[in-house]
Amino acid sequence: MEYNFSEIEQKWQAEWDKQAAYKVSNESNKPHYYVLDMFPYPSGAGLHVGHPLGYIASDIYSRYKRLKGFNVLHPMGFDAYGLPAEQYAIQTGQHPEKTTNKNIDRYIEQLRKIGFCYDWSRQVKTCDPKFYHWTQWAFVQMYNHYYDPVAQKAKPIAELVARFEKEDPHWATLSEKEQQERLMPYRIAYLADTKVNWCPALGTVLANDEVSEGLSVRGGFPVEQRVMRQWCLRVSAYAPRLLEGLDRLDWTDSLKDTQRNWIGRSEGAEMQFNIKGQDNPITIFTTRADTVYGVTFMVLAPESEYVSRLTTDEHRAEVEEYLAWVKRRTERERIADRKVTGVFTGSYAINPLTNAEIPIYISDYVLSGYGTGAIMAVPAHDSRDYAFAKHFNLPVIPLIEGADVSEQSFDAKEGIMMNSGILNGLEVKDAIAKMKEYITNTGIGRVTINYRLRDAIFSRQRYWGEPFPIYYKDGMPYTLPEECLPLQLPEVKEFKPTATGEPPLGHAAMWAWDEQNRKVVDKQLIDNKTVFPIELCTMPGFAGSSAYYLRYMDPHNDEALVSKQANDYWRQVDLYLGGSEHATGHLIYSRFWNKFLYDLGLVCEDEPFRKLINQGMIQGRSNFVYRYIGEGASGNLYISYNLIGNPEYKDKVQPIHVDVNIVHNDVLDIVAFRNWMPEYKNAEFVFADGTSSEVEDNPYLGSAMPKQYICGWAVEKMSKSMYNVVNPDDVVAKYGADTLRLYEMFLGPLEMSKPWDTNGIDGVHRFLKKAWNMYENISDAEPTAEELKSLHKLIKKVTWDIENFSFNTSIPAFMIAQNELYTLKCNKRAILEPFAILLAPYAPHIAEEMYHRCNGQGFVIDAAWPECYEAYLVEDTQKYPVQFNGKVRFTLECPKDTPKDEVEKLVLAHEDTARYLAGNAPKKVIVVPGRIVNIVI
RNA sequence: GCCGCGAUGGUGGAAUCGGUAGACACGAAGGACUUAAAAUCCUUUGGCCCGAAACGGCUGUGUGGGUUCAAGUCCCACUCGCGGUACCA
């Protein structure tokens, strides 16, 4: 009976569809479990074999949970807004919606072939007005709330207004515009002039997590700093809760650490330094209050608000020149060229403890966005201050005993203080505490906590994103009424910025808000009395992905993002799978967004993702042919990889990428190679045996055997240009979805990055074939002890593996069990039916067919997970009582038919162990698996 | 620089609580079947050594130390690789 995988897979996929086997209900008396994959951005290239890795893992877990009797929510959708579709639209004029939908269709088709148990009826896509309705709605809520730092939660802006009305007699006298301006800095979604990452090539601003080393993450274009009026989200207000919440999550330590670093909590103190000849002091932030006696200068960030006040007339020209120079530099230049620069302001500060006069400088190594944008410089104990001091010849005062600061600073937070007045003789840790106490008591400063996490810039000067439900009246923003949402993305003639530099929505004709009639109208009607302009920016990519997991709970609800009942039932994502690259972006924003909704009482859990697993990246495994470029080279001759180290070819070959799809087990298909590209049409080879003739005479009948050309290989990123992209469709066509699923898991631990190497897929395919063959003539006979042992070993192992996400080690267990059962010629239903159920999460199609061959009723996906009975696993052993040195009596457990002299040998072999055990008097210790030594004294 | 992770045969990897290192698979070599090939099946496969034979000996998990009756696993120092982050005061 042949294993016809494509027939089996098509049959069961159709059957599951027909019976809506994966449709999930929100009403069930079963326990609930929510398994989620990070939804993909549907790129034009389609899925490659790396994408499904996490999906397969989560699918296995979902199916297992279902077999364990849970009502499992396992949905899939699409993060449909994104730059590539818009860039493509600018180049080709094709509407991004069209290309996006096309890509989504392709993704769905590819995903369906792999046999995932998604409830497709719950599919979401972020560019659907029914979906972004709730993205816009959440934004409106953020606009209408402020963060109360005392209560540590978001509250309606109306409460703030009420407070102003009550406490501030001025409030009533303010104009509406003035009132709005006053409220703006409190709102959770607010407009502000901020320094942003502007990417000229993309024509948009980017969030911090979208920039890496001065280049945009998408596209790698240079980014520069600019001050612009932008929508921002007050993520920083949630920093303490985002940090604290990590302790309650079942995430890996490395991911939590990444988030902790990104949030960047640091305890320190703000201190005030008086300015010589001025009334107002300046405030600095430091974590080293203990070093205040060693301050020899102060430094301001170039953008600091103190700069203009502290610059004296005689230094003004020099300062302005420096500021202009700093402004001209791109972020990238600043990172690449880190030489010491700076300029003296002409002013002096007074050290509050020593009363020394210390010069105030400006330098771009101080950042305006962190702390107060001004520092006290302690060159002896900070390497950056040290470099600055050396460059400008400023004094260095060592504060820690025994620290040599003649060559470099001593940055470590340890040692005994000296030259430090009241702190002398104290350990650094105690000195910090004492100085904090001192400055608090004297009013010089106060203890504060600083966070590195900044507010998220929420505007994008792009077309393909969610429009802001905002219009402008008298220069101030107003939200559209909630019942008018969603504000649909309008059509535009062009996807580029307008001639006047407005974002692409500037091209939209129907883009004005008629306040009285509550509808979108032609922008020519704008009169700023009843008809107003609408916001031209759109929301960033993370807007739609921040709460999508809630939408799956109740995807067709037109009244709310998610109903109270649906949210109360599913609560939160129990298991979330995705790449670790989202650690500082999506996973922060989602947590923030969820906490905000929690504050509003709209969701019942304040953390969205209880357990999170990062699957590793699948890298490409490229293959190479080696073109001969030595003497007399025709440019047409390719040397087999095993020969390129030989003297005649060494350093005379050039590696060339070859399509991995025409290479099998590193052996090149030479016919396919010649047909691959015209330039290889006449390719000639030196084969693995060192000869050039393509065939070998066959001793039988003189027919010809082709010879082998071996390709080299390397691990690289999976990409078209390296010709190492493997398409899951091809693998499914050749081996079947079940083999693909099994093999992706077999490749290695889920969380590790590893190259995709098709070599070896035959192994798991063979396993399925062999397993399949056991299901030919099924008997009702009673299983033997051996058969039961084999099965229950497998149950124990596979159950453990799935619960611990160690999917890769299950496949060998299946192979071993299959082998044992095959050797026992086992064809018994009592064994084979549970075997099929165990296999079902991994290889659902073949398992379904196997299950039905055992006369299983219904679907295998609804069967009950078999239970492991330890009684079947007991080793067949016998106990031998032994005397040792006349003092210690122990029982040796070993296989039943071990001869007597063998037992004695075993005892002697463990003499040391026995002696040790006797001395420490333990009860029972495993010496060697299967041979247990019980010591009784 | 800082934080995190990793290093085991020709290859991917296993060893789940400190207890027979190399499971399982690929590849390779040899064999069976076959006119031949594919498919399938069987044997061998970390290295070295002794031997007529073996349930034989030695060595072996990046390097150097340590703890332990026992270390791939724990501790210290280092080397290399990967990922994140970077003037965060």
C-alpha cells in the first residue's frame, strides 16, 4: 500500500473544511486556551520555508491542547499596512490595497496547504475598515485620556478639566484654544514638537525601534534628526508598569532583559546648580550623587533649553556656529565619527557642596532626551567626561582611594571615597545614599527615577496606513465623533508627497470634515467655520498590530473592539509565538496598548501575552559551483567542490551561487543547471572523481551512469539574490505537508536559529512511509507487554516534549517506537490507534487516515490524548542483595538474566560510589540507569 | 563597551534533576535484491591502539583551571561565534 500523501492531504483538508472542523465557539464548558502566532506582513515574495516554523510549532501545541480537551482559539490574520506595498505603488501606480490583497490570497493559499488548524472565519487584516475602526477608536480614547501618575492609571480628560475648573481660577478666562493647548501635554495621544527621526528617502518619520545605527530598518536609508510637530503616544508614562509587569510573565529571560534594557530604569538624583551672576539654577540628573566633589565642569546638550540663557555675548557666535554644525550632522555621521567636540558657553555654575566655580560647556555627547539634558561632569569617574576633560584641558579630581586616573577614568561603582568632604571613607554605595539624603534635606535636589523609554512617535507621512480620525479647528486637533468611525482611507491620484511637501493624503479631494453634517466632504468646501481640514498623516505600522489579538476573540463585532463576554471568556493570549526582533517594538507597544485598555476597564487582563516563545530564524543554505578562472580558462568549466583544494585549482576558482532547488544533497543536477540560465548552457565540469566525462561505463549492458558534481555550501540570509530560497509549496508537492511539518521540527530546537537544509528530509519522509505501512491489516488482538511498553514510552515522551516545546526530540521518539513496533510486527488496533493520535499534532493528515484505518470515529483531531500508564514501563529487572565490607548492605537491581559473576563485577565497579554512599547514608541513589543501588545501613 | 545566548563526530542534532556522551537522522563505505537504475532491506561508521577472538584498552563535548565518588551539564578565568543595545550621565 503506497503512501500517497497528496491524495491523503487533499482529502482530509477538504473534509475538515466541509465540516468546519476548526471553527471555534466562544461558548463552551471546556477550559479555554488561546494560541497565537505573530501575524505576518504579506510580502510580494510569498512565504519561504522559514516563515512556517513558528506556525507549525503553535499548530502542534494547539492540536495537542485540543486533544487534551481544551477549547482552543488559534487564529490567523494579516498585518496589511506597510512600506513595501506603498513603495511598490509609488513605482508602479498600482494601488497598495490591490497588491496587498493579492499577496494575502497567496499567503492563505500557501498556509492552507500546510494544514494548519486556524479558524479562518476569524481572520483579520489591519487595512480592513472594519478592523481599523477599532484602531482609530483606541486612538480617540488615548486622545481623550491623560495619565494620572499618582493613581498610576489613565483617566478621562474630563476629570482633568474638572480639576482645572475647580483649582485654577484662570481656567474659565481662557479661550477654547488656550484650554486645548493647556490640555494637550496631558493627553496620552498628544501633538508635540519633538526631535524625530526623519528619513528623507522614505519621506516619513520613524520610531526609535524602526531605526538602527542611523539607518531605517526598512530599506536601510539614512535618517536625520528634525524637530517636527507630530502625534505621540505617552508610552513613557507606562514605563514603571511595563517594567514591573515583566516579572509576572512567562517569557524567556533574554527577552525580558531586552525589554528591561529598552525601558532603562535608573535610580539617581536631580540636583540644582546655581549660576554665577544669575538667579535661576539649572537642574542635572546623575546616578552618581557621590561624585559631586569631583565635578570640574558642566555640559549641556546642544538642544537644551538652558543653552540660550547661559551663553554669554562674547561666546554667542562660537556657540551658534557649533549648534549649526551639530544640526547639520546626520545621525549616522554622529555615530560613525565619535571625536570629542564642544564649546564653552562663557557661564559658570557653583558647586553646591564646594562652592567652586565650574565652567559650563555644550557638547553633543549629552542627549537632550534623557534626564534633564544637562550633566555634571566628573572626569575622574566617567570615561566620556574624561575624554572631554583631556581634550579641553580641564582638571581631573580623583575621588576613590587607589584609583589611578592618569591614563583613564575609573568608572566602577566600588571603592572608598576620598577628597569628598562629608563622604570621605565611605563605600561608594553608602556614599550615594548619604549624598541623596543630604541633598534632599538641604533642598539642593531630590531622588528621582529616570527611564530611557521614550514616547512613541505616531505620525507617518505616508498613504498606506490608518487615517487619524482628527480634524483641525483653529489650529487645534479635534476627534471625529465615535459614531462616525471608521474614517475611511480616501482615494488619491498619487502616492507620493504633494508638490508642497504635504504627505500623500494631501492629494485626496474628499478630505475635509463637515462638523455640522458629520461627514467627510470635498476639501474645497473648507471654510474653517463648519468645514475643517482633516489630518494628513497616517498611523504607523504598529498601530494595527497593537491590539489585533483582542479582535480575534470577537472579530465580527460592530459595536466594540471586543465584547465583554468574549474577553472575559478568552482573557488573554496564553501562548504567543514569534520572532525576537519584535522585542522592543511590537511587544512594548502591545503591552502599552493593552494596559491602556485595561485602565479603561475594557479588557480584563493587564498583560496581553502570558507565555511567549521566540522561534529562531531560518537562515538560507546557499550552494556554490566553482568556475575555473586559472590559466587557459574558458569561463565555462566548473570544478567539483571536493577538488578545489587541489594545487591545480587552489585559488583559481570563483564560487558562484547556484539555485539550491537544482541541487540535491549537495549534488548538482547538471541538466537543470545548463537549462537554468543561458550563460550555463554549455557548461563543462570536472566531476568528483577528477574526470570530465559525464558518464561512467556501466558494467551492466553498457548503459551509462551519470557522474557527480559536488557543490559547496554556506549559511547566509535567505534571499532571492543568493538563490537559496526554498518555497514550502515545492516541498509540499514533493514530500507532502506532513513531511514538511515533521522536518521543520526535526531541524533543531525551536528557539535556535538554523539554516534550512533540505538534505535529510528523506529521513522523516521515510519514517512516515514506514509508519504508514503498519496500518495495512489491523487486528483486534490483545497487545503484548512489549508492545504496550513501546507505546507508553512514546506517550510519556511526546507528552513531555509538547508541554516543554521540545518538538524536535519527539520525532526520533516516533521513529524509535515505529521501529520497535515494526520489529514486533505489531498490527494491533489497541497500539496503532493511540499511535495515530500521538502523531496527529505533528502530521495531522496522515494521522487522520491512520486513525480511520483503525475504524476511529469522527476526526482524530477530536480524539482524546492517550494516557501514559507507568505500570507498563517498569524495567524487567531483578534485585540482588549484596554485602559490602561487612558493613554496608545494598540491593543491586539489574536485568533479570545477568549472570552472578557479572553482578559481582558491577559491585566492584562501584566500590568508590558505595564507600561514598555509605559515608553519607543516603537512602536511594541511581548509579547507572537501569541498575539501582539501594543502600541500607 | 555593556547585556543576553551559544560552541558536542563529515553534517543537523540527542543526552529533560550532576549518573553508560554521540540517541535519531543525513552523508559515507560495504552488502542483498535488480538486466540496470530507482525504491527497499541488512552491516559498519568519534579518534587512536592491542588482538585469532571481545561485553578489550586508551582518549574524547572550544581552551586552561577548580568542585565532586562521578562534569557536556556546576564554579572561576579565557578564546571564538551569534543576537540585542550603545555617548542613557
